[in-house]
Amino acid sequence: MSNDQYRKDYELAMRSYNAMETTKRRHFEFMSLLDSKKKKFNLDATPYEIERLRLFLRDHNDEVQAFKALCVALKAANASAHAAMFEYIGELNRIEVPAAESISH
């Protein structure tokens, strides 16, 4: 069976996965910005920036927990849809990694 047959079943969990990816990127990009600021200009993060980073990490942790809960529920309700979703996520990761590598070079 194709992924499309299960798309409706895993739609909510997939939206949660996308939110988790967004919060992860936001946290890592801000952390990289602060690291670059330190390396290039020898400037420490301000208390505001430290608090922002903490909140971004909290947001990401919240999204991870939500995704995990939705995955458990999806697997219990429809193991085939659960497997199809992770197959799709695997495809996304195989596509995104080479694209990200080509951008950074």
C-alpha cells in the first residue's frame, strides 16, 4: 500500500512532526547565531538571548513530547499508517540531507 492511502490517518502526527522540525531548527539556528557572535566578536549572549534560547529549547521539547504521544496513539490505532508515516519521514530525511549539504558547500 502506498503512503497516500494512509495520509489522512497520519496527518495529525505528521503536522506535529513538522512543528517539531521547525522548533528544532529555530533552536539550533539561534544557538548557532549566539556561537558565531561569540567566536567572531567575542560577545557573550545577553540575558535576553539566553532566555530566548531556553524558551526555544522548551518549545522544541514540548513538540517532541506531543509527537511521541501522537505516534503512540497512531501505532495503537493503525500500525500500517504508523509505518507508512515513518517511511515517508525517512524519505524526507534522505532528500533534505543532500540538499542541505549542497547549500552549505
